[in-house]
Amino acid sequence: MATNIESTQLDFNNLKETLKTYFAASSEFADYDFEGAALSNILDVLAYNTHFNALTANMAINESFLETAQLRGSAVTHAHSLGYYPRSKTTATATINVNADLSSFIGERPTAISLPLGTRFTATVENISYTFQTRDSYTAIDNGSGAYSFIDENGSAAVKLYEGIEITRTFLVPDASDARHYVINDESIDTTTAIVKVFLNKNTTEYVTYNNLKDAIRITNLSRYYLLQEAPNGFYELQFTDNGNIGLAPVAGNKVEITYLRTKDGDANGARLFTPQTPLNVVGQNFPLTVTTSSNSTGGAPKESAEEIKFHAPLGYATQRRLVTAEDYHISIQTNYPSLEDVTAWGGEENVPVNFGKIYISLKHPDDTPQNTITATEDNIITNLITPLGTMSISPIFVDPTYTYLGLDIRYDFNPTLSGLTIQSTSDRILSATSQYFVNNLGKFEKEFRRSNLLQIIDAVSPAVLSSTVTPTLIQRFEPVLNISKEYIISFPVGIALPDDLDYILTSSRFIFKGQICVFRNALNTQTIEIVNGANEVLANNIGNYESGTGKINLVNFNPEQIVSGLSYIKLKVKPAAEGTIRPLRNYIILKDDEETSARGNIDYQINRVSL
């Protein structure tokens, strides 16, 4: 008689068959009809019970390890054990200029007025209203005619707004015998906005401010730090360092006050117009505020997902709160600045040209991010991240992303008997699937194009697609100065194909040169670039050259008069040296050029069987 029953199987039917086999091996049930008997119901219950136990055990084991955890709470707990604290929600911020006109003030105008901390503004994004507020006070001086412009303590006219509602919670420190974990029942905290104050007791107004432990560089026995971390249930716990061992902590009878912003998930990004909720009150008189937006709201983001935590936690542990390798910079910036869509970094020894002692950083911001926001983010990274954690001998250099576009000539054989779609509808589906491939696989740093993967997607669009080919063309856009003769160097992220005597490796979009509509192309069988008109007449037989190995194009004394179609740029189109895989380096990002992408089907007429 069989004595083993596998209780770790997850499939119900397999479990039931195993139980049947077990019972059938017994002489008491040798001729028993398990399907038609009442015992079948008992087997169902046993199989379900075994299935649930196996499933529970499997889930418990999975949740015990960071790599296999499915629940966000489990991932958070494992991340804490690595010294990594998952990102909370982050508030969207904006910069505005605020002015007030007090020329109608009754009585003697004040020399200076203030915009109080907590002044609220309203902004709308996609028909949803959001509340923004100041977290500092600003002062304005009368210019002599009643016009006031608010500035901060450094003299800057930039008033910073934060999306969210300010919340204040207070706790009394219990006796030492009690656990001193202060639970904040709020899942929408932006932990970066937290301000922690400790008062001597609940009646005093004097306090000391504690700093975030995650920002600590050096801790002494007199340091005052707090730790605000997420609990597995999604709420947050406020903790303090151990008194006397790693800094000072509040003692019994003290009052702890934490102020933070309760924020949205980043939906307030992109706000452009800000309206004060109330007028400015000056000595009992109300005056309207005039607001001019300097930078739209950006930076809002949801909590890190479980997948993001599983990716970032081991890398964050590897950096050990120091910036030495390029990967350290990459992970630290990406973790601390969630509003960025992507980050890459590389050492000066990998740069072209080589520049030792430098670290190159490229940031991909959301579309339509204004330049002053980009500059402010870079300054903030240097001040708050690189300066305290970086190596003194390595200087950072920020480089803008370089976008390389990809045009695709898609051809496929089509069997109309295998689909109810027309060839045009099939082409449209192929183009849609191609666009989705770019969304899923490209558009960020270090993301490569693989033709074989795209071909599989195209072939799977319809059974009527019998076979397909894709011919890629790399496109770099550059903006020449009109009516001025200049030299230009345009670089591609990969090598360019060698010339041959049949096909042109390099072509371009149209522009006006010497009063005629012209394009670039390479002279056949050479890497020399020439300019030709619509009649294929050569107007300049040596305007530059391309370098196959480096992917660099050199233009000499190029003097265009106008760019056709009203564009501000010229497209340089080349055939890549390796069409199967296009792998961009450093700060290059590959995007799809819709105008240069097409899908054309060829009806396969060999659909009938022919006897020879």
C-alpha cells in the first residue's frame, strides 16, 4: 500500500488524483468507484484542504524573502533589514512670483509686509482642484508707489509652493518601560516634509528640532535625530535614536510634535495657474495677490511599488550611503528624486572624449519641464546629495539626454484567407503594436532595440502575417544656424554602415541651399557627404564626411538658407552598421520617428496547393 501523499502540490485536480491513487492501493477500496460514490465528496474536501495548506505554505515562504515577496508590506520589512527605507509619497512643488498692490491702502502704508507660512493657493490639473501652500514666510518691501514683491530670506523672488495639506500630530513621551514607537495613522505622508520638534513638556513653547537620521553624516552622543519609516500596514512610525549611545532622544514627559504634508500621488504635477484662496490681509485691509508662475508643479510621485522596492533595496544597500562608482550616483539620484523619469551616470574614463576625475550625469525629466526647474534639480542634487556623500576629487558634470530616432520600414507577406481583416487594417495593427513595443522597451537610458523581438510581435499580430522584415534607419536631428557658414559635428550612438556602390548609406530631410531644395547624401562607395538638388545635381561635392566606426558626422562650411516644411531641424538618416541590435551608450535615448515608420503588406498569391 502506498503511504506517501504529496501535500505540497498546488493543483486541485492533481491532488485529488493522488488521493484516489492512495486509496485505490488499499485492498478495502480496490474495486471502489470513486467518481460515483459519496467518497468523491470527501476526496474533494481533502483535496481542497490540502490545496489551501500548500498554497498558504507557498505564500508564506515567498513572503519570507525580498526577491519573491508579493505583498508590499513584506518588501518594506525586508528593505528595512538592508537599511533601505522605501520612498513615501512625494508632494508636487511649484515656483511662483507673488506681488501685491497696496496703492489704495487707507492710511500710512507699511514699509514691509509678509506672506505668512501656510498661505494657500488653488490649482487645477485635468479638472481636479489641488491645494498648494507655502512652508516658509516671505517679505515684501514697498517700492515707493505701493507695489510689493515678495522675496525669501536670501533675496530671491521665487516663492515655493507645496501641494498638500499640513498636518500636525503630538505625542507625550511615556516612561522608559513603555515602547517608544509613535504610530502615525496616515498613508499619505510625504516624509521629506516632516518637521519634528521636541518640547520639554506639554505646556512649554520652547523646543529643539530633530533632524532626519537618513541625512546624518556623523553622529555624536549629542546628536538629535529621528527616523520616520513605513510600517508593514502602510502607516508610519516615528522613532528616535537610543539615548546616550547614538545621540540624544526625548525623555519621559517630553512632548513630541511632528508636522508634515498629506499629499496626493503625483496627480498634481503640471499645474500652471495658481490662485490665492484668500486675499492678503494687511492691518485689517484685504488686497488681492498677483501671481506669476515661474515653474509648473513637478516632483509629485506615489509610494515605491513592491517591484521598485525589490529593485532598489539591494542596490541601495550596495551604495552604503556613499558616492564612488557611477552606479552609486545612478541609484542614489533615482531613489531620492522620484520625479525624474530616468537617470544614468558614467565615469570620465568612459566618456568621449575621455575626461578623468569627472562623473557625468544625465537626467530625463518629464516632458515640458521648464529649464529653471531642471537647473534647480541639478543644483539640489549637488548641494544635498553629491556634496555630503561624494568624493572630493570627482566633479559632477550634467549632460542633457540626446535623443536618437528610429524609422522602420516594415514589410510583410499577407494571406487574406487567414484573417477577416484587410491588408490596411493589418498594417494599422502592426504600427500600433510597434508603437507599444517602443513604449514598453525603449524611451529610457540604456534601453536597446532588438529587431528579433519586434519581428515576433509583428508576426503575432495576425495569422495572416506569414513573414515579416524590418529595415531600421537611425535619425539624428540637428538645428543649423541659417545663412551662416558653420561646422557641425553630429554623433550617433552606434556605428554607421560602410559605404557601397549601390545604396546611399546617409540621406537627410530637405532644406534650401543656394536657392534650391536639397538633401544630404553620401557619394556612392565613399564616406564623403555631398549636397544634391531634386534633379540629382550635385551642388556641393564635399560638404563633410561620416565616420563609420564612431558614428560621427562632420559637416564643413554648411550654410543653409531655410529648412523645408517649417521645421527647426534637419533629419540626418543613416543605415546602422548592425541592424539587428541597436544599443545606445551614455546619455542616448532611442525614440520612434512616426513619420519615418511605415508598414506595407504584400499579398501572398501562393495560397493554393499546386501539383507538379
